[in-house]
Amino acid sequence: MSIQEQQTKLNIGLFGFGVVGEGLYKVLEHTPTLNAQIKKVCIRHPHKKRNAPAELFTTDADLLLNDDSINVIIELIDDSAAAYNIVTTALRKKKAVVSANKKMIAEHIEELIALQLLFDVPFLYEAACCASIPIIRNLEEYYDNDLLQGLSGIVNGSTNYILTKVSKERISFNDALKQAQEAGFAESDPSLDVNGIDAVNKLSILLAHAYGIITPPDALIHTGIQNLNNDDAIFAKEKGYEIKLVAQARKLADGNIAAFVAPQFIESDNQLASVKNEYNGVVIESSLADKQFFYGKGAGGFPTASAVLSDLSALRYNYKYEYKKLRYQVPSALTDDFYVKVCISFKALLQVPHERFDKILEWSSNEQRCHVTGILHFSELVKSNWWKQPNVSIVFYPDAIIDNYVPEKTGVLQEEFVEQLC
């Protein structure tokens, strides 16, 4: 039997023909070795002009889902509820599925894993996390052991574009957001990106593959860049840092996992400092291999299509995620029992309850903002939202997670704090 005869012929039912879907269609036309063809495409707007034969398209999802000759469903739509119905129906019909819908996957990953196992079909979604960066496959295959110490990444290109503009061009956050929207890197409603929701969805998915942790994204502490301002950027520059929105997870000395999404000060020698504009970057730290850096475009038609194409290629050999950390090892557990070093900036002094800090290391103020650097227990961020108030911003320091910290509770008396700060 020849190599090509051993490969599975992929007859594809494609949902969505936007930038990514059309990009995939064009690539497949010029990649005959994949042994794959798009048989039908389900779209929402039938009268929209498209760069493909009209007979390829339909608005009837059942034509794809009930066609026994279609053995692969590719879901590339932006409606997470509709995507969930498409994916779960396809899995129950024993069709392999490829998806890029990180919100849908993050919110339903436990059920989706169960369906894969029950019906013994692959469900692949490399494109859902960092587009062109093959981070999920690496976590699944290369780091399928307990030596993974941590991962940290810039996983949202829109916010990274904004922060790059603010840092390099000294423009306001609002102006940088407008530029991102004009360049097509941010949506007209940018809240999913700017508020850190897109990044925490991706972190939720990565935790399943890195540590066997299944957790809904809203259970993870996260904030975006919505409360940052130009004084924060100036403060960072004076300290020799840039600010990046970072998703991270780290194994602590007790084996439990700390995980969150938040703005972070990045030093110039950190690999993430080189990640500019709409690019993504992920640093993986291992006990034996030290640090490895993955870099690439995190959005766009062809970068995302390249990840979908990689999943399609793997399907020819019936590749499946094994979720080894979840199924064959005792999964790690999330914890909020650790300390972090953070900088809080704010306008009104009493917005920040200084008694929540175990130790205040530094404070400064000018006519616009006050900045307080200190150490606090992470559970303080879990059980209260004072740090999410308007005009209050939080930025984590490099190596913010302090393992085995010995509490001091030196604190500062409120009267002394008010007197010295303002």
C-alpha cells in the first residue's frame, strides 16, 4: 500500500467563508498533497459575492452535517453558540472537527473532551489559541510530562498592537485603539480584547494541555488594558520596562498552579519584549530545557488558516489530542495561595485599601496619578474587586509570583501613608 493510500481522504464541510475560510479555500486549491477537498460551505448571507463557485455554498447546515460523505467539519464562524451546536452535532455523527472558536472551546471544553472520547473522533483547534504558533501541539507532545514549570505569553494581537503604539509613539491609549481598529486588528467593539476576555479564554484552553486543568475562563483572575493610562506607560518607561498583556501559568513549589491574565512590566531582555504590534509570543519554561520561545502572527486570514491546515494534515493520520496530563496523570490544581508583586496606580487615595498589602515597597505621586508598589496575597484579588474600579490600574512586576514568601505584614499606618504619598 502506498503512503498516499494510507492517508485518509478528507471531504470537508466548511462553516464560514470569511477571511480565514477563504484563505483556507485558496490554500487547499494549491495543496493537492493534502488529499483534501471542500465539498460544501455553509454561509449566513447567500447574496454576498464570494471568490468561489456559487454551487459550493448553502445556508442549510444540515446539508453538511447529514452528508455521510463529509468526514471533516471545519468551523470558522464568530457565533460561539452556533459553533457549539455545529461542533457537538458533528462529533455525535462521528465526524472529525477542526475549530478556531476559542470562546466556545474554553466555555465547553470538558463536554467537548467527553464527546471526543465517547465517539472516538478527533477535535483539533490549534488556530484557537495563537493562530500560526503551534503551541497546543507542543504542549501535547513535547511537554507530556511533569517537567513543565510555566508558560507566559502575549496571546492577543489587538492589545499588543495598542500597547506597542503607546510605548513607541507616545500616543494615548484611545488613539492607539483607533489605529488598531483602522488597521483591522481590533473590532468596532473591542471589549473582548481590551478587557482581557479573549486572552483568558486562550489561557483556559492552554491549561488543559499544559497541566490537565479544566476550568471555565471566568474562574480565572483576569483583567485587560482597559484601565491603563499614559501615566502608567511613563512610569514603566522610567523604570526601564514596557507593559504587555500577559497570560501566564506557573507551577509552585507545592505542585499547584498559579494562573492569571493581567498587564505586566516586561524587561528589555525578556523574549516577550521583542513581540510587537499584532504578533503573539509564548515562553515555555521546563525544568531541563530552560526556556523556549514561540513567535508568530496571532491573527489574520493566512496565519490562522495555516493552523487549520496543520490540523487538517494531522487528521490524515487520525491524530487526536490525548489530554495526557488529564487522563494519565494526577492533574495539577489551581491555587490562589501565593503572593505577587504588583504596582497599583489610581487617582483617589482611598480607592486603594493599602491594608490589603502585606508589604508596601514604594510609593510615588504627581498631580495626575499615585503609584504604589507592594506585595499582596493573590487571594486579595480573588475575593474583592477594588483593583478593577475605574481609574485604578494594576500591573504585575517581572517574576511577579513569589513562591515560599514569608509574610511580614509591616504595612503602613493610614495617616503616615496619606502624609507621605500625597
